Amino acid sequence: MNVIHTIDALRRIIFENKQKGKRIGLVPTMGFLHEGHLTLATQARAENDVVIMSIFVNPTQFGPNEDFESYPRNLERDTMLAASVGVDFIFAPTVEEMYPHDGGIFIRAGHQATLLCGASRPGHFDGVLQVVAKLFNLIQPNYAYFGQKDAQQVAIIQTMVRDYNIPVELRIVPVVRENDGLAKSSRNVYLTATERSQAPAIQQALQLAKREFIESGNVDKSIQLAVKIIEANMDGSIDYLTILSYPDLTEVTSETEQVLLAVAVYIGKTRLIDNLIFSLKGEPAHV
Ligand code: PAF
């Protein structure tokens, strides 16, 4: 497996493989890989001739008071993990390589970025779109792999792909969980032992709220139930706990095909997110 740091080297590899008619799968990440990322890469391996994983902690998606500097990084460990699931190339550019110009051209996410994580992270999704658009342009993948854990991110990237006619197919991979239900995340390493023991309450709350919603169709009642469980079991504070239509992220109506039940909780210094996506009848997601 090769680790590439420059756009020139990346372009050469893409050119050679496109000329040979190879199908390219892209797994965009910010590194510090966990099983969730490896599941994306494993699916990419099964569906493509060439698998490229990008590892880039993208500064433009971090707010001024967020953890850009302290975000965990370990390229050596990531390289070994990526190789173990058959990734062919890692693209790990520097910030200067990705953003040599401050040209002032931005893609701005719309309504979908104003709520959920976007409400407390203004500009975050614009930064995500900026880097993802660049990666799509540089790598021109046939398939790009994203985790359902970041359901809002997926919805917004889907909208960019649709609205800008980007020739890539998004492949959305279900949330990968620890045995106790906690969604895997690079940020889980920040949890203290007590916080870690409380964190599975998030998934328990979502499961009970989902059951309530399917039975009663009552958004407020379902949300209140989940809030009660989280408040009773965690020393955390809820940033949001919402039920919306997916992927448009509008109010649920009788026309809604997919429902997003999404939560973000601050516990200690860590912000954890999780979600479930299902139909009004409770059938699993088709994202
Ligand atoms: O989900 C992430 O890790 C990041 O937002 C992404 C898509 C790699 C863009 O930096």
C-alpha cells in the first residue's frame, strides 16, 4: 500500500487507473481509524478495483473553539489498519497542499445545515462540502463511502452531488457499534471510564423513542421519553434530540418515507452523536 502526500502524485495514480478502466472507490476520513472506517473500507474493497482512503483533518470544518489542534492523529497506525482491510492508497495531504490559495470561493450548504449539528457548528458543513468537493474532483471516484452515523453530513453531501451534478455514487454504510450499543467514534477515546459506562444510554434512549414513535406517531412524546432516559442515566447535557424527515430534514408528515431520529449529547468534554433511520412503519433505512 502506498501513502501519497501530494496532489501531483495522486493525479498520476488516478490517470493511470482511469486509463485502464478501473473502478475507483473513495473512503474520505479524518484518520484515527476505528472499526467504523474499516467497515467503509471493507465494503469499498469488495466493490472496486482500486480503493483510495483520504486521511485529512480538514481545518475548514472546525470552528475557532473546536478541537482541530487536539483532534487525534496517528498516520502510522492508520496506515497499518488501512492495509489490513486492503486499501490500495492513502491520500494524506498537508493543509498547505489542500489549501494553497485563499481564493474566497465557497460552497454553502443550505437549510439542511441550519439544524441538528449545524445549529451549534455554524460553517461546519460548508467546510465539509469544500473538502469533499475537492476530493471528488481530485479522485473522481465511481463510489464514495460514508457512514450513516453522520446522517446529516450524508444528507448534505447527497444534496451537493445532486445539485452540482457530480458524477459519483454515494454508498452509505450503517452505524458500527460497540457491544453495548455505543456508536464507534474517534472521539470515544476522550471519554473517562465513568462517561464511557454511561454513554450506551444514548442508544437505549433512541431505541425506546423509536418504538414509541412507531406505536403512537407522536413526535413530542417520543422525544420526551428519550430525553428522560438520557437525563436519568448520564451526567451529560443534550444538544439536540429530534425527529425529522430524511434526507430533506424537514418536519415529519404522513408523506415522509424515511424518519431520522437523531441526538447529540455533551458528556464531559466530548460531544457524542447517534441516530436511527427508519420508515414510518419502523422498517430499516434505505439511504
Ligand atoms: O466524516 C468525516 O470524517 C469528515 O467530515 C469528512 C467527510 C472526511 C470530511 O472531512
